Amino acid sequence: MPHENYSSVIQTLNDCMSACNHCYDACLKEDHVNMMVECIRLDRECADICSYLEQAIARGTPFISELAEVFAKICESCGNECKKHDHEHCQKCAEACLRCAEECRKLVA
């Protein structure tokens, strides 16, 4: 199936990647950065994985369903971690990650 059929998912992946990169950078500037370690780690993991899936879809990978299942778990984990923190960047990231997890689950056949 051409990547054009996945434009909504690609946009959601891109939004999630951007939110995670912003959250990652902002977390590093927080006063108590040691309390943000898991958030930072998952932000990086999620941003990288979203970028990969976006590229894989554009290439027409035959593994969309399998990848999307794993990626949904990663996005959900990041979203749940970000929800634990009151910072605005974490809350926005949580929303983007959970929305992305939902979109990825739609790709699972």
C-alpha cells in the first residue's frame, strides 16, 4: 500500500517525535534532572522509534503491522511516564505519545 495512504499516521509520528525531542531537551534543563532520567530515556527511545517507523512506512515496509505493535507499546510507555510529571512539556509530550500509540494500534492487523 502506498505511503500516501498513511499520511495521518505519518503526521502523528512526526508530531510525537517533535514532542519527545522537545520534552527531552526541556527535561535536561530542569532543576531536578535526576528525577527526570526515565522520562529523558523514554523520550529519546520514542523519538527515535517514531522517526524509524515514519521512514519505514515511506519505504513501503511489509512489516508495518509488526512494527506498529511494538512501537505502540514504546509510545504508550513514554506517554505514561511523561504524565507523571507536572511540567507543561511533559504533559504535551504525554498527549502526543498516547495519540501516537493509538494511531499505531490501528495499523496492527
